[in-house]
Amino acid sequence: MSADGLSIVTLVFPDPHSFSISGTSFQELNSSVSFRYDLPSEVITLSTTNADPSNDLTGLLYVPELDAGSSCEDKIYQYVPKNATSNLQLPQGAQFAFLAVAPWISVTCTQQWLYAARDDPLRAFIFFLPNNETSAPKANDPAWSLGDNGKWKKTSKFPVYAIDGASGGSILRNMALYSGNLTSVPFGHNLADDYPPTAYVRLAGALQMESGTTLPSLWAFLLIVLGILIFIIASTSCLMHCIQRRRRQRLRQRVANGEVDLERLGIRRLTVPRFLLEQMPLYKYPVVEKDEEDRASRETIERNESPNNEPKVNTSPPHIKNIFTQPSCAICLDEFVPGESNVRELPCRHIFHSECVDTFLRENSSLCPLCKKSSLPKGYCPPVLTNAMVRRERMLRRMREQMPNQSGGRHQYSNRSWNPASWRIWSREVFSAPRRAQGHPAIPARVPAPVELRVTSEDPEHTAAQDDDEVEYVQVPDPDNPDPIHPDVPPAPSPSNETRTEWARRRALAMVGRSPIAAVSTEALDVVEQRRPRWRKAVGKVWPGLV
């Protein structure tokens, strides 16, 4: 890395061949009896290869020895004293580090200096131009070029720095004074009284590296900013995922409590698992005895002829009531054959051929094709609730809160006070006219209307306790008039195009259609979902519930 300054001091230390050397063995001599120099000018950084920015570069000063017969041998002695400290005049060992000093004479000589120091325990190499100038050229000056486009900076194994020529010449001259034994150095006789005669007195240098408190580089600043952004994104994403997870748990609890019906509200199409389907009653269509049939017919006639026309509680067995209310399968329109037809009874008490309704319940919907009631037990919740389902339920709730009611005000949504019948009436009034305007065929006036039958429970206690407002009427198709209620259902199958089971599944799906309770809201939500741009969908995966 870049250096801020250079300091030269005089050290005294014992002979490593006679004494063991440690960190405390090096002592700095007082400036009054030794050489001390602080570089007054700037240190130029030429190469930072293998530089340690955390510590200053320190070592004993020396001039590398060139190979014998070098072409630069005669030139260097014009600038380097012959008795200047060389590596031969320094103790060798792993505990010693060196700083090389040499003049930048020419390209050839500089390359030879670098080559001679390649195997020395060198911390750094210090060059200077021998021109006695008080300032050194900048690092990009052609004076520091070796004609290889800076390749030498990458091939050298140590950092290279440059100082001004006047300071470099002064340092070399003092290195020549401190290259002999103890008594030959300046003030050597005075030092001999305190140190053994075998002690070394040499010059040492310290290159001060740039302070760690300086501002980071642009790339470091960008990395810091990027790290902060990633941390903010990750933390907010985790927070939003936790919030969305809590919303899913709340929706699951509301579904389990029966406050929300996902399929009836059009949030998700649910299916009946196989284990629940196997728990639903499956039996042969019962055989009706003659006397029971006559008694049921008489009760029906008496109820119709009574002056108050009030429904009477039927004391006949429950299966007799089911026979009269559903003599045929509403999906395939075939009549049940007593004692032969396998029928599946749904929780709403409607019965169908098992081959007609089982595949539909397992693969398409849990709603009864007739009354649109769910066949799932109350509180059943699907194993997986997605963020899209949570978002759809929240949007549906908000839209209902803003929906105008029949009195012209706002429809106040409440899970406890919400009346599905009012929604049926409101949606029928709003959407019946546009659908007729779109060219849907009207039902002819002379077509016999389907028989409207009252659906009751097999449980007598439940039937007696049930209020008139809670009784629901359904329309049973007339076999002579194939389904005027659902004109869009597929026609009867032919042996060449599809099987009876697949046709029954498609017909049941067409009969279920879309729940009238959720028709208004889900249509608007479908438009919103389709118009969501891709970037909002991508952002929604990182920050669910935000957009």
C-alpha cells in the first residue's frame, strides 16, 4: 500500500552467533551519539506487491550485492560508497528483515538491483534518482519506467518505493559510516563502554503506511452500501413473511371456526379427500314398499289440500322422504333403480350415482351440484393456505365493505350478521339484465318448470327444530326436459367421444358453476389478478402482502 513517510534510526544489537536474539535485543541509540533522519518529502509508491497495509515496513538498511562482472559495477560506485552496508555485513537469520536502498541509475542497473534482491528477506526496496533533488517524480513519471509497460511491478516479490535524490544520497553516506565493527562507527569508543565489542551498530528504516482512518475507496464504499441494502431487503422480507404467515394462521383459524368458506366465497376450489369421501354413506337405492308409498302419497295430498297449506311433520322413515324428493340422479338424469343403483349421500341429504359424483368431488369441487352446499365437514381447512388466498380473502372483505346494499347505503360486512340470501337477490338484480343483453337464450314459457322440493333432514329432531327461514328449496330436473336450469351443461355422451364418468364430472362442474354469493366479488378480483404486472408479482414474492 502507499507509504506516508520514512524514518531512519541507529540500532545496536548483539552478535547472533554469540547471543540469542529476541525483540528486546534491539536498542535504539540516542540521536546525540547516532544518526537519525526523518524524510522531509513525500514517499512515492511505485509498486505495492505483497505490501502489508496493517503494519509499518521495518528492516535493516543495506545495498544489494550485484553479480560479479556486472556491467553496472563501475557506474554504481559513482553514487554508492564502496563501504556502504551490504547483505554480507548484516547478520543472517529468520529474525532479521531488510530494507534495500539503491540509486535508480538506468533500466539495466535497476533490473539488476531487483534481481539481486529477489532471494533476500526483503520487506521493501527504496530507490532514488541520483540528482540531489529535494522531491521525487510522481509514480507515473517516465523516469520510473523500465520499458516493459509496468510488467516489473507485477513480477517483483516485494513493494517498491522512491524518495528524493538528496535524502537518498545522505542515507547511503551514513550507511557507509555504520557498516563496520563497534569501534569504527561514530562515537564507537563511547559505545564500547556500554556494549560488547562484537555488537552490531547498523541503520534501520521504517516506512509508515497509510493510516487506517482514511476514507475507504469507491469500491469499498459501494460494497458497504450494497451490504446495507441487502440487509434492509432481507430484514424487511423476513418481517413481511412473518406477517403473512400470521395472516395465514388467522385465516386458517377462521376457516376452522366456520367463519369463512373458501369455496363458497370463490377464494379457492376445494376438493373432497378420499378418506372423507369414504366416510359419506354409500348404499343401494332402497326398495319402496307399496303401503309406505301410498301413505306417503296420501300425506302429500292432504298437505296440499289443507286450508292453511302448512307443512306437516312426516312420520315416515327418512328413506321414504328421500325417494320422493329425488327419484333420479340430478347429474345424469337417470332414475334410480331400487335395490340396484349405488347412490352416494352427501351431507346436504342429496343423493347421486356414486360413479357420477365421486370423481367430481375428488377432482373438481366439494360443492353439491344441486344446493351448492359444501360436502366438507364444518371447520375443514385445506393443508396449504397460500399468500394469494390470504390476499384474495382480504380484497373480497374490503370490496364487500364498500358494496352498496339495497337501501342505497354501504354494505357492512360482518361474519356473524352476513345474510347469503341478500347477496343472492342483490347479485341477481344487478347481473340478470346484462346477461340477457349478451344474447343468452331465454327459457321458453311452455317448458315445464322443474319441481321445487323442500329439502329436509333425516333427523326428526333437527327437522322439528329447524326454522322456516333456514329451510332451503332446490330445483330437481325434469327427466323429460333435460336441465333448463343449466343450459350450458354438456350433452349426453356418445360411446365414441368420452366415457360416462367423465361426462358426468363435466356436467356436475357446469351445474356448480360459480357461487352466486361470490359472483360479484370474484369477477372483480379475477380482473385485478389478471391485470397485475409481472414486477408486482415479483415484488410480492420478496415482500408478500406489500403490493
